Amino acid sequence: METKDSGLSNKDSNNTGKPNIAFIGLGNMGAPMAENLLKAGYMLSVYDLSEEATQRLQQAGASVAASPKNAASNAQVVISMLPAGKHVHSVYLGENGADGLLAELPKGTLVIDSSTIAAADARLVAEAASKLGIDFLDAPVSGGTGGAIAGSLTFIVGGSDDAFAKAEPILAVMGKNIFHAGEHGAGQVAKICNNMLLGILMAGTAEAINLGVKNGLDPKVLSDIMLQSSGRNWTLEVYNPYPQVMENVPSSNGYKGGFMSKLMQKDLNLAMQTAKDTDVETPMGAKATELYEAHTVDNGDKDFSSIMARHDSSVLS
């Protein structure tokens, strides 16, 4: 295949001075991320299996493509937000590892994958991209759907300094905090470390509140006490798991919205796989994984703070 330069550093054909972007994956996170890019004046070609999702972006001003390759045909930047590692492999590497999107992209194209996948998977795609002269970044996010809508996500990026510098202005449209964690795969490692700790904190906070409630304490009073004491943590500050203690959080809305328990389970499994691959002991992470595995059997679509129901099933009624 003849290679050509993507021209990322040059003005694109629409005279905006901004690169054309292909956005692949328009789920609960991807769609609002793409919309924020449109609002900032970027030209987008989008692809998703969901016709409803692509119609939403078309109405916002994007062009709709019939495949990832079609979406990227005139793009200097490709951004993806996909469910799992197997989807990232399928899009970028194809069925046999050589017939995916990477094989069609010009040398110098910037690829930003914001999916949360195993670090080993991110490194595999990055290695294939590097051999083709393509800049690849793993850039998973934190901040949930609310952050995606508000453009206040945290991006945790792995890849080269040069690629990060190219991506930063684009990521700044979708996020408020942008961290360069290190080389390829570092973004994924940092993300799963954070979410492993979050799962541990949520499970522990629910357990502590339940202990107090079962011994006659008011959940809000107890939460306020712990907020001003050494047990203070993020879940108590902004995401209390007990119903009606805090307004505008999933626990006070039937555990709807937010970050689904099955997604927390996915991230915990990724953390456990990474720990196994690198021979690192994570006993508390393992216990949190066990708790969420049992919880998601019946509550996978509910917010991860619904782990509170493990102690008191009435909170789900």
C-alpha cells in the first residue's frame, strides 16, 4: 500500500484550521463527546452500528459513514469509544490482524482510542500502528456520562510525547483534566487502578453506612460525621450510596443512570487480569471484584452504588 502523509499539522480542506475527525462508537459516552467536538467547529464523520445514534449526530452536523474505513477516508484524526478490547481489535486490526482500519490510514494519522481495555490490548494495537507510521494513544476517560455531556471528562493518556501534544487541543474540547500517564498502555493501567480503588471505596462505604443504620444511626448523620472524620472519601463527598442522603445522585433515583454496575465489574476484571499478568497482589481489589460479580447477576444495569443492596435489598424498592 502506498503511504502518504495525513497532513495533520496543516489546515484541512474545510478551511477551519482544524483537522477532520472520524469518530467511531456513539454510545452513552461517545455521542456527547462527538457533539462537543462539533460544537467546537470540528468536521466529523461518524460511525456506529446504531442507526438511532448516527441520526442523532447527523442532526448535530456530522456526516454519517457506512463503515469505520469510510468514516476515516478523509480524516487526519480518528477517535474511538468502544465497549471492549475485542471491538478495538476488530476495528483497528481486523479479523486476521492486518485488514483493519490501521491498514487504510495514511502515515501520520493520529488515533485516539478512549475505550477502557486491557493495557496489553492497547499496546498490541499501538505496536501495529507504530509499524505503519501512525500515532496511537490509549486515552480512557473518567467522569461518566455527565462529564461527557459537560465536556469535563478526565483523559488518562498513554503514548508518545509528540502524539500527546497533537491530541491535547482536541481532548481539551471534551475534557477538563488531561494527564499524560506515560507510554503506550499507561493510560489503561492508570484508569483501572483508579476504578479498582473506586470499587473498593464504594463497597466499603456502603458496608460502613449499613453497619451504622443497623445499629440505629441515621444514614445522613453518619455520613456527615464520616465526612468530617478520617473515613472521608469521594463516595461520601459526591456520590453517597444510601437513598435520599444526597440529592441528584443515582441512589436517590432508584440507582438509575450513572456508572452501571456491569461496567464497574468489567473494569475490576481488567484490574485483576493486569494484576495476574504482572504478579501483583490485590486482595482488596479481588474482594471488590467478587462482591460486584455477585451483585451484577441481578443488578448489572443499575448504578454501581447499588452495591448498597447487598446489605439492604429494600433500597431497590
